[in-house]
Amino acid sequence: MLEISYIGCTTINVKASGAPLNIIMREDAQKLDEVVVVGYGTTTKRAMVASVSTVKASEMENLPISNMTQGLAGRTPGLIVQGSGGGINKTSKVSIRGGDTPLVVIDGVIRDYNDFATLNPEDVETMSVLKDASATAVYGSRATNGILQVTTKKGKSVKPSIEYNFNQSWAQPNVWPDKLDAYQYAYYTREAQRYDGVTETYNEEDLQKFRNDSDPQGHPNTNYYKLLLRNFAPSVQA
């Protein structure tokens, strides 16, 4: 028996009798997914030095960061990280050579940038930065701004083990500006309105009530920074 197969067609078994065979292959649409394009042509590692960079994920595992973008600055040439400032768990904007947001591919699947930005560094096995057209051609025009390619860790056929990492940090504002109290604000507001020749919002009686706190309901003097915010904010990664 001869087994004859072809990509996209149903396999046929034919008995060989020595005589010429006339065989008609029938299309099998269910097997069209066998065709997978993985790249265009071949190249050498030397030619790809400027096109592909590798980020060592192991170097970021012990950093006090809560997402990938916070630890990428300075990790590889051509990768630009712009911080969004402010908060504890804020993500940063990543670009390749000053372009727009790059395409994100995680485990071979195109994902949203936010999925990459919030990725736990300890879940990353390898990360590559694809910069030039020679490395991004497979993804076509979608990869105009480069590609962030991530492979996450997978289970291995070894004896089961448990690994636990814990990181505790505290953050505080770099600059904590001194604010005017209610009396000072009302006083300088009235002075500015006098110079501008407009109606004054506060009179002398208002200023006196702000100063001596005799009317806390109508003329409050509350420091909301001190009332609502802490001097330090905790951040935990476990």
C-alpha cells in the first residue's frame, strides 16, 4: 500500500499493482493550518547584532520593581524608557530608537502593550528587542516601531520545588512644598484683587475668622495634605 499525502489535501492509501496510477487529491480545508510562515530567508548572527538585542530577565528579578517597564532603562542599546512619574506602581512608556509604541509579542501571540507593562519580571524567561526591518519583517507593517518579544517561564520535568521572593519598600515624595494656610491665602488673594481693581472676595472680618479659627464651619483652615496623606507609602512585591 502506498500512502500519498500533500499539504491541504486528504491522505490517500493506494495499492501498488505495478501499473501506472492516476491519482486525484481532494482538498481538506481543515488541514490548511499546517502552513506556518516563520521568517523570510536566512542570515547570520553577525548581521543581526544591530537588529536584535537580548535583555537578561534574571537581572531584574531582584530589583524593587512591580512591573517590567520600571527595570528596562539602560538594559539594551536603542531602548528608550520614559517614566510617567508620580505613583508607586506607575508604568513607563517604552520606545525603540525614539519611535512610537512597539509591537508586543508574548509567547508568540501579539498582545496589548498594557499586558507587557504589567508583566511580573519573575515570570519572564527571555526578552528580545527587535529593532530593524530585517528582524521584524515577519509581522509586516504592524512592526514599524519594532517588537518587544517575551517568552515566559514554563514548567520543567524536574523534581517539584517552591521558590518564594518578597520585597518591601517605602517611597516618599522628592519635594513636599510648603502650602499657605487659609489666612495667608485669603490675605494675598485680597491684596491681588486690590491691585487689579476688582471686588474683594474676603473682608477684614473674614481674615480675622481664618486667623483665630473662630468659625471652623464657615471659615475652615484644614491642612488636607497632613490629614489625608502619609509621609511614606509602602510597596510590596511577593
